[in-house]
Amino acid sequence: VYSLLKASGFNLPSYEEFYMSWFYRNKNSDAETVIIKENDKIVSTASIIITSQSSAVIGAVATDEAFRGKGYARDCVVYLGNKLIKNGKTPCISYDNPVAGRVYKKAGFIYKGDILVLNANH
């Protein structure tokens, strides 16, 4: 996951710092990371990165350039979003990349103020 996020332009700390933070977050909260693999290679990922009692933020969404256009990022955020809805939380996502915005809107996210939230009826 680290190398995919790094290759996708995420500003990450060292691998060791990233791993320790990721491990702690996933062990001690509702955080979760989902991946899609092709031929034993991680090609897409998304994570629940922040949670509260009523909502959660999905982020760290990335897809290997060679595998874009297959709907993998959409599948990752929809999977996590639906899981959050089943657990009574509102999935939220923020972005600054217009392509990512189109992916999230196709996945059923709608604007609520400055962020996108998953429309539970989608």
C-alpha cells in the first residue's frame, strides 16, 4: 500500500513511520484499509482514516496508473462506504483532484457543504 500511495503522489513519511501509524490506527480504531490485487500486485486501495460516532472519512484512495479506468477506486470507496452505512455512520470524502471527484460522484457521493457524503439510497 505504501509504494502505491507514494507513486500516486501522496506526501508520506518514511516507510517505518507510515507502517507504525497505519498499524496502530487499524488496530485501535474503526479504521480499515481495503485493497484490490491483480496477479498478486496491489493495484488499488482506500482507507477509513478518521472516525467518529456518527461519521467517518474515507481517504488514501489510489490506483496504479496502469490499472486506472477499471472502476477499482470506485469499488474500494463503495465497499468501505456501504460498510460504514451498515454500521450507522455517514461516509465522507474530500478531494482536490477533479478526476477523483468524478469517481466519487459516480460511486454515489453527494455534496453536503464542502465535503461529499455517500448517498445511502445510491
